[in-house]
Amino acid sequence: MTRIRFHQELDELKHRILAMAGMAEQAVDLAVQAYSQRDLALCERVLTNEPGINRAEREVDEFAIDLLAMQQPMAVDLRFILAVIKINADLERVGDQAVNIAQRVMHMAGMPAFELPVDIPAMASRVRAMVRDALRSFIEGDTELAKRVLEADDEIDRINHEAFAALSACMQAKPDCAVQALDALSIARNLERVADHATNIAEDVIFWVRGADVRHGAGQTIAGS
Amino acid sequence: MTRIRFHQELDELKHRILAMAGMAEQAVDLAVQAYSQRDLALCERVLTNEPGINRAEREVDEFAIDLLAMQQPMAVDLRFILAVIKINADLERVGDQAVNIAQRVMHMAGMPAFELPVDIPAMASRVRAMVRDALRSFIEGDTELAKRVLEADDEIDRINHEAFAALSACMQAKPDCAVQALDALSIARNLERVADHATNIAEDVIFWVRGADVRHGAGQTIAGS
């Protein structure tokens, strides 16, 4: 494979991981919309779309592995391909979280609507921005943006912590709403996990761009071998 | 690097990922023991040990990447190294779950002990067996054992589902125990996530040994390239 051809293949890999990201983001959007509208048809769509996300994950993985096998990539390309393989796994799990949310909405749909002290759509909108920014930091190789994703995760953890406190107080005050409050808490946790995946992606971008592993606050640079 | 030397390096990589697994497993053990004994000193140990797990993750990753960079591995070795990189990320997140459990135990420790309708140590013991079997399937290249780990995950999901039902009923019946029941539910969920990581590891073992991707039930084999 020529060097030019190899770089075309890397572009194709980038294209495919972005398509994968689009599918995962759409799944979360649909699941949150299903929550807001208590719409079982939207839940069904999330469940129906999942096998396609899983298939896309396998295809991206195989494409990446073929690239590794066919060409001995230079350090920076090697790290890029490894970042894609890791990002790919995170995106597939974002899809799993969308399924978890949809299943929880299906559970709630049988119960009377209740005003719960948690703003799921607002939380979802922040989490969605994190996923989008993580992907954009990847496309543009923008480590500053990736670092802002890491900071945003602390904010999501704080929101989730507040939701936990408010919903547990609500359960004590109105035991009748306990089951629905638990469902809402599950959904908040699922969104927190989506945010965790966005964080993982941002860490992988920094790892790729800087050739340095900033995970867990380690600042040392690693010489490309 | 000679072929013999390369295989020595692969053995060293295997040795290091096993050491990493030992640290992650120990963290979960300590956290569950902290829960059973409401022991804050054990919680502290889990928190103190976490940076060491994170450091071990980075070292395994760099060792694996150096191997990929220095030698163009054959398909089976390439997949082995990629499996190690993925397993490594899962083990680090097992360590994160242990920290989450320890933090929840610290939250519970301030409240009066309450008989909760969930057997956390029993659940932990099953999850622990899954992690151990996933690692053993990796060392021995035993895909049958890996498949049994996948089956065990369904059982954990079922137990967690039952815990959810029992604890939400308990919250409705005794609002005073709501906060502690929520803590126990969080711990059950953390254990479920550890089981998910064991499942991911088992899938990676099958991917490596068979060169086939059985994730999401896909049975097709992939020609080594």
C-alpha cells in the first residue's frame, strides 16, 4: 500500500467512525425524546436501531485492524488507529445506554405522569454537547476542546449527585412516586454513563494528538517509538 | 527484534495485564468487605490504591503500543495485543467501580444499620467469579469458559433487576430507609458494571482466540489478513 493510499484509508476510517458516532448520538436523542413525550414508538425505534450500531462497530474494528495488519504505521498513525478502536467501543456503549433509557421509559409509561424533581432533558442536552465536542475535538485534533469535555464531566457528576438527593427526598416524602423516581434516577445515571464515554473519547483524542497519556492527570510525554 | 524475543515480550505483556487484573480484583474485594463490615479504613484503602491502578493501566498500554510499533505482528499476535489494550481499559474501570462502592459505603456509614432486602456479598461473589473466569479464559485461551462468562452476565442482570424491585418496594413501605436503600442499589449497579466489564473481557478473549467477533451474537469468522 502506498503512503498516499494509506492516508486515504485513514480518512475513510475517520469517516466511518463519524458515521458510527452519528448513529449513537441519534439513539440517545430518540431515547430522551421518548422520555419527554412518553412515546413508546420512539422507544421501539431505539431498540430496533441497536443491531445496526453493533454491526457498524464490528465493521469499524475490522477496518482498523486490517489497516494495522497491512501497513506498519508510524507512531502517530498507530496511535490514531488505536484511538479509533477505543472510541468505537465507547460509541457502541453509548448506544447501549440509549437502549437502557428506552427500556426505562417503557417501564414508566404504564404509570401516571408525575412531576419529578429532575430535569432529564436539560441534563441530556449537556451530555449531548459533551459527546458532540468530544467528536469534534477528534476530527479537528483539538486538545483544548477535549480538555473542556473532561471539565464538563465534573459538572455532570454534580448534576447527577443533586438528582440523587432530590429524588431520594421525593421518595421519602411521597412513597407513591418511589418507582417512577427510581426510573428517573436510572435514566440520569445512564446519561452520566454517556458523559463518561464522552470523557473516555476526549482522553483518547489527547492521547492521539499529543502522544501523551493525560489519563488520570499524568502529564508526562511519551517518546514516539 | 527476533521472533523469540518478540514472544518473550508478549509473555511479559500477559504477565503485566494479569498483575493489573489482580489490583482491580483486590479493589473490588476490599470495597465489598468495607460494605459488609462498614469499615471506613477499608474504604480509604480503596481510594488510596486507585492511582496505582491508573498508573499500571498506562504502563500496560505503553508496553503494548511499543510492541505494535516495533514489530509488525502477525494477525493472531496483533489481535492478542489489541485484546490486551481493551482488557486493560476494562480493568481500570473495574477499579473505578470499586472506588464508587467505597464512596457509597462511606455515605452509608453515618446512618444506622438497616436490614436491606439485597445480598450484596452474594452478588459480589458471583461477579468476582466472572472476573476471575474472564481472566482465566484469557490466560488459557479458553473460549468455552469465556462463553460461560457471557451467560453468567444474564444472571447478574436478573439479580440486579430483583434488587431493584425489592429495594423500591422497601422504600415505599419504609420511607425512612430510602436513602440507605438507594445506596445499596447504587452498589448493586456498580457490581453489575463490574460484571459488564468481565463480559467485555470475555468477548475480547473470543475475538482474540477465534479471530472471530462474537460480540452482539455475530457468528461469522473473519479471515486473518
